Amino acid sequence: MAEAYDDQNVFAKIIRGEIPCNKVYEDDHALAFHDISPQTAVHVLVVPKGPYVSSDDFAAKASDTEIAGFFRAVGKVARDVGVDASGYRMLSNHGEDAHQEVPHFHIHIFGGQDLGRMIKPPK
Ligand code: AMP
């Protein structure tokens, strides 16, 4: 069974304006902000405005309008931060094996440097 959405998670608080973020972009469907602990030269998070726990929850429950709006925003954010020409990697962690930390669906955009191929194996 899918995990219930916890509206006290940190991204829910950022969306409601209860805690600050370093905002990159916002529209009706999405909010994008710089990751607080960047892993690469460019590391931006894009979150949908709606209450979705993970990519799985979003894919199953979000409306077509929300899904289209969200992914349009992801593309716009990548262009806005200037990584569309050089390339970037999108990543979304879902659940325990992926070590998802924040239970509000988000896509990481990594770029601004050579990212290597795919992912590093765990140590
Ligand atoms: P994940 O493991 O995919 O759930 O990643 C969660 C990400 O959220 C991590 O990269 C954190 O550095 C980032 N993060 C946590 N709190 C904040 C915050 N207040 N503002 C920006 N990024 C955050």
C-alpha cells in the first residue's frame, strides 16, 4: 500500500512558504529551487505543487494536466539554469532502496559539469 502523504515534510513547508528556499522557478504546477546540499555544480530540485509522496504516487494519481504541467516546468527549469545545451541528468528517488529522504515527489536536475556515466555502484 502506498505511504500516506505527510504534509509536514520539508518540501510541503517550502511550497506553503513556511520555510525559505532559493527559488529558481514557480508556476501553477511546480516549484523549483536549488538543493541545500548540492552534489554537482548545478543541482536543482523540481517539485509538483500537489501532495504526492513519490514518483510512483504522482504517476498513479496526478491528473494529466498536473503531469504535463510538471514536466513542462522541468524542461523550462533546465533551460533557465542553462544546462540544456551542455547536458544534464534527471533523477528521482522512490522509496527505501533508492534512499528517498523527502517524502514529496521531486526530480533532481544535475549539471554544469561532466557527470560520468549513469550511477556509481554502492560502496
Ligand atoms: P532525496 O534523497 O531524493 O529525497 O533527496 C532530497 C534532497 O532534498 C537532498 O538532495 C537534500 O539535500 C535536499 N533538501 C533537503 N532539505 C532541503 C531544503 N530545505 N532546501 C533545499 N533542498 C533540501
